[in-house]
Amino acid sequence: MRVRSWFAYVIGTLPVLLAACASISPSRPPAHRDMTKAQITVLYDAFGNSSAMQKDWGYSALIEYGGKRILFDTGNNPAILAQNAKTKGIDLTMLDFVVMSHRHGDHMGGMAHLLAVNPNVKIYAPKEGFGVYGGDLPSTFYRKDASLPPEQRYYDGAPPALMRFGAAWPSANFALIDKNTEVAAGIHLIALVSDKPGTLELRELSLAINTPSGMVVVVGCSHPGIDKIVAAAAAINPRIHFVAGGFHLVASNDQEIERIVSALADTFKVAFVAPGHCTGEPTFTALRKAFGDRYLYAGLGTTLSVGANARPGNL
């Protein structure tokens, strides 16, 4: 009878145990780290060879280096991110951390899928006072008038020293960055602010990895200026090995494109470029002309090897 009672108890509680296990969502770094991998896989972009992956305006890439797996941005649409990751056989539950470059929808639109499969993953994002990723400000940011009665004053005239503001994804594990930060050995986040019309004061993070071959820089949209981002990376290591992502010259005139191409090729002596997303078609042409075989095609689905043997991979 005792055995039967014990068996009935186990069977009765099994659904509860299974439900509890299912509710513990993954936030797992890779169990078996490949320390030799040094590559960037483009998961989201609007150009590329024909494949099962879906093209759309936006950017996302998986960076694998030194045993780390880093998702950089989440693209424009959660369903498309899910489809493209599945097509490439990339498991988004197996990430060390995520970097969100900035708050524009074509870079953070896939967040819903990321959080559905990996709700506890650490996400580095730019810190803004009232940003979608959350934030805080000292209560000294607003002027006060002590002559008003308490009911007409914020917090009855006694605000908290630090005012915290909500995020669009309140349960996400955000770490907000407002200055250049080394988040792992040799892996840096570059934090800059745009001074360009249309994106004035927009904060953006870029990823810079200090490799034996030089700095590998991954950018989202380069709103602060690709030249300023590369200059910040060069302050860590003046040898710039590789720059990939969106250079934000999609609507720029020929003179501005020529200035940036010259800065990358001549001033910073960038070894390889792998432009995508908002770089712009005329800029693709100008970069290809300037860099020759050091221009690496980076369309949707491409895997780019970085390091001593930098080269584009296959879809």
C-alpha cells in the first residue's frame, strides 16, 4: 500500500513538477565553448543571396569570439528574426549576452522573440534618461518652487534623490551603459551620442573586440558617425582589423561618402570592411573600389571569419 501511495503521489505531482521546470526559462551560456571560433553571422538585413532567410530592413548579427556568443541587435520583426535564426541553426537560448545598439525599431523590433526564448539573458543597452530600456535621473534635473503648497509639488516637495523610470520590457535583464565599458576580457562597448540632425542626442553602443589581429568593430547604425566610433576603438588599440555593420550613409551625398571612405582607408588604416544595413548602395560601391579584396560581402546569412584569415563565409 505504501508503494502504491507513493506511486500515486508521484504521478499526481508530476504535472506540477513539469510545469515548474517549463517555467524556468533558459539564460544559458554555451555549455561547450569553442574557443577557436572567430566569426560574425548576419541574421538580419535587407540584401543578400536567395535563401530560406527573409530579407527585411534592420540589423542583427551573432558574434562568436573567445568562447563567447553575443547577439548584436534583434532586427525589425520578431517572426523574421525567429525564422532567420532557425534557418541558420542558431540557438538564441545559448547566448552569453546581448548588445542593443540603440532604440530604433529596426534594431530592437525582434526583442519579443529574444525574450520569449531567453527571458533572463543579460542585455546591454544605452542609458537614456527616459529611454525604452529604462533609466534613472537625479531629481535635481527639474526646477523646484518651494513657495507652492505640497499638493502642487512633485512628490509633495520631497522627491527621491534618484528617480527611476520604467522600460518597455520591464522583466528584461537590462544593464544600461553610458560610457565606454569593458564587459568581458578584451570585449568593449563604445558609448557615443549622435550630434547629427534628426538623431540629435541619440545614444548608441558599438561592440569593439581587441583581438591579436587588432580591433574588430561591430556597429548598428553609426548615428554618432562611423569615423568617431572607429576613433574610439583606435584609442583602445590603434590597429583596426575589421569593421562590420551599418555605416549610416544610405542617404549621404558623394562628398560625405568620400570623406568617410578616406577616413577608414587612409586615416585609420582599417584592414577589412564588411558593410551592411544602412551603409547605402553608393557607399558599397565606393568602399569596394577603395578596399578591393579587403571589402567583404556581408549580405543576409553570410558568416564572416575574423582574425588573421578574415574572409566571407558561405550562406
